[in-house]
Amino acid sequence: MNEREKPFRKKKPGRSSRLKFGDYRIPFTIHEKELTISVEKEEGHLIYKRDHLGKTVNKIILSNMDKIMINPVEPVNIPKKITSYYLVEFENSLMIEPEMKKKVYLKFPIEIGIFIEGKDENEILDIITFTNQKYTLYGDLKNGVICRHYMSKILSSIPSIDIIHNGIMELQLYNSTDEWVELTKAVFNACGMTLYYNENRVAMKATIKITSEKYAVTNFFDTPLRKGMKKSIELYTPKTVSLFTPKFTMEGGL
């Protein structure tokens, strides 16, 4: 079996382990660098504890559940839900010839969601990240949008990553104009962003269609980067977002 296609293994009860995505049987403890997460049974209920960079979270869970799910989530939740927009700025701008279609790869920051399994749906318990958070304004002060900001190199092949720090975005570029266009950034709406993961990587697929020198439309593909990858739990869905518009039109410049 290919190393990248190894099946997921559920964690054994009470076992202390490194952080991996998937299901954890209660009780368990995770140690990962400066992070400790645990769920223990105490006096008939469950105690969730998280210690990260000196900040602690303690929650009592009243439930008969026997597992916790840890998944990568859309990278726009920390320090709080300020925006659903994500902007990736390219370290080097792209000059794209007319009618060019090209596939490239980018890195994006990982946020990690801890979920409780509910009767009808999963409930988010906590969100953490090992990456720094930066926000920026895309567009002008009157009509612009606040975005989670991240700087990434443009890569021609799938890079190696630290799975708890970075994910991979496969970006399909299409310059539909008859002019050369310079592209310096891409803005996405987390509504419709679908992450997939396995033991080696977290990934998503997206597209950007350039419609003029100043305008472009971005969107996502709901497909895994590689066969066998598992779809992560989504936080931004039609049930949680009143205005669900997965496409984003970049009108504030490229």
C-alpha cells in the first residue's frame, strides 16, 4: 500500500499521542509542541482541557459520547469569526498570457477544529492554530472586505508540508481575456471551501477565472487532491451562513 494511502487508525482509549486528524476515543491526551489537549471522564461527565501557549480552556461536556473528532477547518476563524474571506498574496506576481490555463499550488494556514459528535450534526468545541493571524482590507474603505491574509509562493508541484501548520491549495488559473494580465493575489469566500485530509496532507482545490485586467472570479471544487482523502467537517455551510455565496468576484484589483 502506498504510504500516502495508509488507512486511518482510531486512537486507543487513554493513549497519549501526537496530534493527528481523525477520531479520538475518550479518554485521551494529545501532546504537540506547546499544545496539550485532553478529554477525561470525571464524576460522571467529561472534562475537556486545552493548554496552548499558556492559555487554557476548560469545558464540561454533558454527553454519553465516546469520541472526539479533530479536523482541519476553514482558515478564517481565529481569533474570532471576523470574516469569511481569505486572501492569499503571491510572493511573486504572475504574468499570464491571453487564453492561458495553468495549474499551480499554494500553501495556506491550518486551523484545527475539535468537534463533538451530536445526534444530528457535529458541534464545534474548540479551534486552535499554530500559525500567526493577520488580516487585511481588500478593496477600498467603502466597499472593500476584511480578509484573513496569507503570503505564499507560487509552486509548480505539490510541496512537502507540516500538516498541522500548512495545507495545499491546487489553483486552476484561467485568463479568459485576449490581453496579458498581472496577478498578485486571490480572494476567496470560505463559504464553499472544502478541505480534504489524510495522514500526510490537508488540501483543497480552487479556481480563478480572470475576466478583465481588473476583475476575476474565484470558486472551489468539492473534490480531493488525491484519492482516499477524507472530507473535513465544514463550518461555513448554508445552515450556518445566511448569505451563502461560494463564488467571489474580485472587483478591487488583481
